[in-house]
Amino acid sequence: MKTISKALVLTAHPDDLELSCGGTVSKIVSQGGVVDNLILFPYQDHKKYLPETSKILGFKPIFFDANIVIAQRGRTYERPKLDNKLIEKIEKQLNINDYDLLITHWKEDWHQDHRICHEVGNTLRRKQPLQVWYMNAFPYCQKYTSFEANIFSDISEHYKSKRKAIETYKNVNPRWADDIESMSRFRGSFINKQHAEVFKADTILF
């Protein structure tokens, strides 16, 4: 597999990266790679934890400037809508040609914001050969029917960092860290490792 020098993790919210692929991000960074996290819906209060979690795992958060106004908890936010203007705005904010790996959400995710990220990722990748991996996003992955894990990332040396980052988020259900640990141990058993994260690879470059 091609060495990953710079990866873009396209997520809907703060905490999606940590929950779904935090160990793999830490692993890429430990091997000398760079990881950027473009967050399409950065209006949540828990983005305040990103300075700490990004330091723990080594990634750079990038907040997207949204363009559609929505109301949540009595406040007004702007929410992206998938259209040409959205894609143009993202491509002005970052150059997809700088990356050799794109990681994003799977199309069957329960959360509508995650599904938008999937469609955005499919559009961003059109201009160049680009490795694309889809995340197994806890806890929204229960009803996946066509997600076939074909990338097993050994995160045994990075799981403690992942868990530390997850536990930094005070909005996250306290039991999720234990649930995710159980899932990573189960995935690790397939490759005879303590912990693993899985992905569905759409494109692999060699």
C-alpha cells in the first residue's frame, strides 16, 4: 500500500474523528504523516475540546464556513447543503491535490450530517487519483448492510491516545469509551492484534 504522507479526514462534527479513526490518525502522524480534519458542521459547543484532542492525536482541525442557516437549542447556526456552491467553497478552503488519502463517513450512516460528508467526499475526489477509506462510525453504524471492512488498521500502540481523546469530550456518553474499546478489541482479534480500527476502502493506490 502507498505510504500515507498527508491525509484529509472529512467529518461532520467535532468528536467524529476521535470516535471513528482516532487510533489510525495517531498512527499516521507517528509515522511522519500529516492529518487535517475538515469539519463541515463545527457549530457544536463541544468543539471547545478540539485544541486538546487534536494535540493528543496530532491532527489539525479545519472549520468549514457553513452557508445554510438552521436553528438548534434556541440559537442560530449555518448548515451546509450539498450543492455546487458548497463544493466550490470547500475547494477554495483547501486543495484536495495536497492529499493522498481521504477518510470520511459511510453512506449508510444514521446521521444525516454524516451522509452529506459521504457525498461531499465522493465529489471532492473527482479531480485526481486519491485513496478513499470509509469509516465505521460508532454509534451510528448499527444498521450498515453493505459496509465490508477490508482495511484493518492495527492501533494497539495508539489506543490509549484514542481513548484519552474520547474521554476529553464531556458531551460524549461515558460508556462509549468502553464500548469502542470492546469494538476495537473485537476487530483486533481478526488480525491477531490487541486493537484495530476498520475501514471500507473504495480506492487503494499502490
